[in-house]
Amino acid sequence: MSALFPLELAAVSFRPNGQEVLRGVDLSLGGEGITVVLGPNGAGKSVLLRMLCGLLQPTGGTLRWGSAPGPGREVAMVFQHPMMLRDTVLANVGLGLKAHGVSRQDRVARGHAMLARIGLTDRAGQSARQLSGGERQRLALGRAWLTRPRLLLLDEPTASLDPSGVEAVERIIREIRTDGTKVVMTTHNLGQATRLADDVVFLADGAVREHAPVQRFFARPVSPEARLFIKGELPWHVGF
Amino acid sequence: MGGLGVAFLEALDRLFRLDAQVVEIIALSLRVSLTAVMLGTLMGLPLGAAMAVGRYPGKQAAAVVVNALMGLPAVVVGVVVYLALSRSGPLGGLGLLYSPAAMVVAQVVLVLPLMAAIARQVVEDAWRDYEEELAAMRFTWGTAVVTLLHDCRHSLLVAVLAGVGRAMSEVGAVMIVGGNIDHSTRVMTTAIALETSKGDLPLALALGMVLLAVILMVNGLAYGLRVWARGRFE
């Protein structure tokens, strides 16, 4: 197992400008499988992912990436609306490798191989900004995957995609998992959570209410908030 | 035909028969201004991008200063560079005063803040959109600057164009540090000023037409490139 795991959060809080976004989060994540973070809007899911990526620092508590000093290059993240440089699809898929100092020649070779895996070979020379939403997400996933991360964080990777786009993205996420990368992702799509997740972290009001294997979470949720959420009776936005 | 009409026809005649004096002045103007713009580009664009991406105390104050320097009066730059290059100045030993090199130095001082300020604004806008993702990809500061400069390359043409416009049309600074010496440091703008005062309108008009044509051509090329880039990459 990589030195990156387990990811350990102990009493983690995040309170920028006095507004409490996360409070008392205790969580331990192993290095395998897909963890889906569920919860209503404003529960702190995206903030949690950004913390795991090292983009945000907790204002309280401790966050440890195994025995590693920090998240480093073994952690990658794909955002809900991934940015695309004004360049070709091929150049964009190799962007993560550029940050790792990989030569242009190597980026091109590995980029072509990745585009074949994500079904964008015929788009290699086109502008990345002219791709559809689903193609952009596949490209962003390929870009992150190409860096061979041990931990991949996905923030709402299929939000506002059509069913065929969702199916294509989910197929790639499964392949990334099979490739040995730990995936932690947020979604509002409960069907997607049942299809992809090995375990579910349920957040509400900035706190972890439940962390359980996916079947157990959906069959026998323990917390009242999770029960209401699964039934669709918990408000989808929680204010602070 | 009035005097102006005759002067205009004579100006066209000098241009079409590639009058040696006209060609010499145009060549020196292009050499000086394009060298200055090239140096300004090499220094100003990375400087502007670094200012946009970097985190340092006084960042906003630095942006205000660079923006203010865009309006630096050319004659003031001329005086400052003159003092620096004069025999008793800190760079007097280089012996550059009244040479094309001195004119390049003055024009670099003029275009550098202009290009840096435009680059800073363009790159800062892109950085706002990309910062989080580039940080997630573990881009270093230097790699981010290079990546952003490349990504904004078509917008940064505006900065280069602005530099070309400023350098080509500037007269005060090059007059002071170059001296407007015939066959040595006489460029289009200083020649136009001199020949107009002497009453040699054909030469002044001929050079004026070339100056306008150069500016129009550069802008046309840049516009075409931007239209192409928008269709290709946006």
C-alpha cells in the first residue's frame, strides 16, 4: 500500500471568515475502491475534496495522507467544470504530465495512448474548447489518469451530462479504479452512487453523519439525515 | 494643383522610386523599433505574467505602479536615459549616447511597462480561471507562468501591438538620446518633425505614409491572426 494511505481526518473543521463549512470531521479512507461522498448542497462535499487535494487547509483538527508529508503528485483532482487550455485535445490531455516535467515527446506518445483509452483519438488535433460537456469530462479524467495518481478526487464528474455522457464517464471511472487508483468522488446522483461506490460517506451540515459500505448505506442507513436523504425528504440545500 | 497636392505627388514619387534617403530612414526606424519591441516582449510579457501569478506583498500597489508607467511621457524617458548614458552617467562608459543602441534603450524603457501592464491583466484573468486546477496538478510557479503565457498568446498580441505602436510613433525620447543625426540616428518620426519644420513636405509626407502603412499592416496581421485563433481554439 502506498504511503499516502490511510487518509486520516481527525476533528477536522473548516471555518473561513467565521462561516462553519466543516466541523468535527473524523474519517479514515483506505487506498482501494471508490468512495462516494453524498450530501445535500452546502454540506461541505466539495470543500472536503479540496482539502484532500491540499488546495484548502483545515482551520482545525488534523489531516494526514498516510505517512506522506502532503498530498503531492500522487493526488489528482477533476473539477465539475474542468478548464481547457486554448490548445488541442492532445495538448490538454498531457497537461498534468507537463507539470511533472515529462518531455514533450513523451507527453505526445502517452497522450495519444490515453486518448485511445477514453475514446477521443479522432479529436486529438481539435480544440479542446470545442468539445461537448461529456467529452470535456472524459478529457479531464484522462488528463488526471495519465499522471497515474494513487488518489483521484472527482467533484461532481457527471453533473449536467446526458445519459450517454454519464455512462462513458462512469466506464472510465471504473477503469481507473481497476488500474489501482483510489477514487473519492462527490455526486448528487444516488443511482450513480449505487453503481460505482464501494463505500459511502454521508455529509450533512458540515459533519460526517455516516460512513458505510454502499449496500449497507442504502439498505439500512443509520443516521436520520441519511434516511431522509435517501427517501428524498432531506432538503437539498442546507444553509449555515 | 496646390502646394499640398504637389508635395503629395512628390512624396509618392520618392516612395515608388525607393529614394535612398527614405529607405535608409525607414530601415533604421524598423531596426530600432522592432529590436525594442522584441526586447520588450522578452522582458515585459514574462514580467507581467509573473506579477499576475506571484503572491507577494504589495501586489496591488505593483499593479498600480506598472499601470501608471504606461503613460510615462516619452520626453521624460528621453531625459532619464540621456542622463544615464551621458559621459558622467552610470552607463556613460558604454558610449551609447547618440547611437541607435541608445534609441533602442529608450524605446525599451517606454514599451516595457506598457507590455507588462497589458500582459499582467490578460494573464491575471486567465489565472483566476485556472489557478485551482493548475495548483491541483502541482504546477510550479514558473511552469504556470509559461503555460499561461502560451495559453494567452493570442490576447497577448495586443500587448505586442501596443508596443509596436508606441515604439514606432514615439519621437521625444529618440530625439533626445539619438540626436536625429543624418545617416546615423534619424528615424521616421524625428525626420518627419525635422523635415516639416524645414518645409520639406514631400519627405515628411512620404515617411508619414510609410509609418501609417506599417502600423495598419501590423494591426491587420494581428487582427487576422486573432480571428483565425478564435475559430481554431475557442
